[in-house]
Amino acid sequence: MDVFLWIALALLVLGVVGSVLPLLPGALLSVLGVVVYWVASGFSDPGPIAFVGLTLVGLVALVTDYAGGMVAARFGGASTRTSIIAGVAGFLLMFLIGPLGIFVGVAGTVFALEYLDHQDAEESGRRALVATVGVLATAAVQALLTFSMLVGFVLTVVV
């Protein structure tokens, strides 16, 4: 096997790992793995349909990664403003206190802002809980998507 295949496989495996470890951009690494091999193969392997399919799955995973918490907060009843601020807070706190920062940032922000808006601790807590579960769910979805990219790549290129 050539060196670019190993590089692509390493990036795809890191993509799967990165989908559950917040400090690694999992979906981006997976897409990069596919693109690296496609360019190195002279734009021939994987074929155009497989390349577009794998890339689209990676882009869905990327959007899921960055918008999942905000969408979950919105789905749970939080306002659009609260959802956006919670997404930004979770992203920033991830760099300060690690993976826990995502949960603290999203849940804490949703609870605090919703409580300030409605003065209802129970409803604010429910909305924060839904947002937090949503963050966990998006990590699971991203892991499944990046893993499917790895399997798809192996099936179209290696096998």
C-alpha cells in the first residue's frame, strides 16, 4: 500500500476518534483523509460517486458537530438567542476546561438565560437538560457518520 493510503486511513481513524473527543475536529479529519487520497490518486480513487458521497457524509457530520448543541437547545424550547449563545459558550468553554466545558457551557447558558427570561426554574432546567442530551446525541451521530466514512472508504478503495 502506498503512503497516501496510510495517511488517508490514519486521518479517517482520527476522524472517528475526534468525533467523540471534542478537541479533535473529527469530521474535518475524515473529509481531509478522503480528499488527500483522492488528490494523491490523480482524482481517480475513490471514484467520483464514492468521493461525492463520502464528502457529503463528512459535511453532514461537520454541520452536526458545530450546530448540534444549538439545534438541540432550540428543539428543547430555548429561544434562538439562547441557543446561539449556548453554542458559543460551549465551544469557548471546551478550550478552557476540556470536554466538560461543552456541557457546562450549553446547560449552564440555557438554564441561566431561560430563567432570566421566564423566571421558571423547572422549565429552564428541562430546556437545559434537553440541550445537554442533544449535545451527547450529536456526538453519537457524528461518531456513526465518521465511522461510516471509514468503512465506505475501505470498501471502495482497499477492498
